[in-house]
Amino acid sequence: MSAKLIMGTEIREEILEEIKKEVEEIKAKTGKVPGLVTILVGENPASISYVTLKIQTAHRLGFHEVQDSQPADISEEALLALIDKYNKDDSIHGILVQLPLPKHINEKKVLVAIDPDKDVDGFHPINVGRLMIGGSEVKYPPCTPAGIQELIVRSGQDTKGAEVVVVGRSNIVGKPIAVMMMQKGKGANSTVTVVHTATKDLASHCRRADVLIVAAGVPGLVKPEWIKPGACVIDVGVNRVGEKVSAKTGRPVPILRGDVDFDAAKEIAGSITPVPGGVGPMTITMLMKNTLNSLKFHLGL
Ligand code: NAD
């Protein structure tokens, strides 16, 4: 039997429409719209395309969007001064510094310079602490884990008391999603196990999972026999495994694979995210939601 596909591309559209509607309502009531600035340092092609997509999405939702591009040789001091300017700018509710930064700039120093109440990426240590405390303390959950949780909720997966196994312990995916899934609340309240490179028997842990979240960055790591029949499988991995020529543009495009052996896994799982089209589209969507929430916090709504 084939698993139900959890399509991030469709859930993204649903959420973006909800955000757009709310932006229009707040604008009609208060005259304010969410403001998002994206600071891009240098000309890394991948960073340019991420920033462009973020700006286009913000524009589509009626946000006030600012793209601030700086040369690769900007000094750390000048970059910190720029962040300070946006921290004080009342029309800006979300500040995003596109990573990676050039080597002469200390990334940690830059990320902590962002006002935690405008840190819509959720990477500031204060927001990491708020996430750990949980409940109403949480302001800006990091975007990829927040997207994963939306996919779980909107696909109708019951998580209360469920065995959730997270493969990977990174600061941007594994650790935060593990924390989120164990908190009380909707799409959570689970019993969580985190497995990683030092775990002795990865397969036996995965086999227990009602919800298996895989963020390892290893193509095809999770084999079909590691999946409990009927489980919900969220594949966060995005791995370039080759190149093909696009039928649309005639240009070479990367072939992407997830961390799960999708074709075999979909015959065993109850539901599963594809790669691409599953978790990927959710990250920018949740960035937009965090920026809208920031406006609401700032307006006291
Ligand atoms: P990372 O390299 O920082 O962390 C990977 C984690 O997986 C590590 O904690 C490591 O212990 C664990 N791991 C690696 N190999 C393993 C193995 N063989 N067995 C058990 N554990 C293993 O990566 P990350 O930033 O967390 O990203 C993980 C994957 O998710 C990557 O493919 C990345 O491209 C993708 N990703 C996608 C999105 C998105 O779709 N929006 C966002 C972030 C990351």
C-alpha cells in the first residue's frame, strides 16, 4: 500500500493565504504591515537565490520588504551598525542576516546583535532559551522545525503520547524539533528519542517510531526495513546526488534526494514527505509567519 504524501508545496499555499488575509485585516485596522529586512553580504549565488525567494514571498504577502545588499568586504563593525539601525527602525519587525557570512566576520557576534524580539529566524540564544521553556514563552520557533510541526499537524497526525524519533542533533533542525515535540501542546506531547552518529543501533530506534523525523544529510540513510508500518516519516534531508537537464529551461539542475529511501519507504509508511516538495517549501513560509507574529507582538495584538 502506498503512503499518503505530505505535500509541503500545498500546505505552504494554505498557510501563505492565511498570512495574506491576516496582513490585510491588520493593515485595515492599524495601517501597519509586517516589515522584513534581509541583509545579504557578498554575492554567493545560493544566498542570492534564497534571499530573492524570501523577498518575493514577503512581497506577495503585502509585507514591507527591504533587501539590503552589502559588499563582501564590509567590516564587522559596519555590519553591526547596520543591524543596530534596523533594531531601532519601527517599520521593521524581522531582521534576517543570510548565512554564511565571509570569514572575517564573526557570525555568532552578528546573530546576537539582532534584537531578540526581531529575530524571526529564532537563532538568538534568548529565543533558543524561550523555545526550551516552551508554552507562551516561545516567540520565534526556528523556521525548519516549525515547518515540520505544521506538516505533522496539518496532515492530521496524532502526536500525543506518540514515539517520535529524531535522527540528527544539529542546532537548526534536530535539537529544536526534539524540544518542540516533547513540549505540551498541539502537534507535540510526544515521547522523544534523539539518535545521532554515536548511536549504537540506529535501526532499532527508528523501528519504534510512530513519527520518524530524519535530518542527517546522508542520502538514503533510512532503509525501508527501519520504518514501522503505518509510521509518519518526515524527511528533512536535501542532498545533491547529481545533475540533470531541466525539461522547462534546458539548463542543468541538481538531482535532490532525501535521507530516506523514498520509493521503498512509501510502501511501508502511513504518510511521508517527498524530497523535494515536502519540508523544503515550509522554511520560508514559517519565516513569514514569524514576521507576521512579530508585528502582532509589537502592536500588542
Ligand atoms: P548537520 O550536518 O548540521 O547535522 C546532521 C546531524 O545528523 C548531526 O547531528 C549528525 O550527528 C547526524 N548524522 C549524520 N550522519 C548520521 C548517521 N550516519 N547516523 C546517525 N546520525 C547521523 O545538518 P542539518 O543542518 O541538521 O541538516 C540535515 C539535513 O537537512 C541536510 O540534508 C540539510 O540540507 C537538510 N535541511 C533542509 C532544510 C529545509 O528543507 N528547509 C533546512 C535545514 C536542513
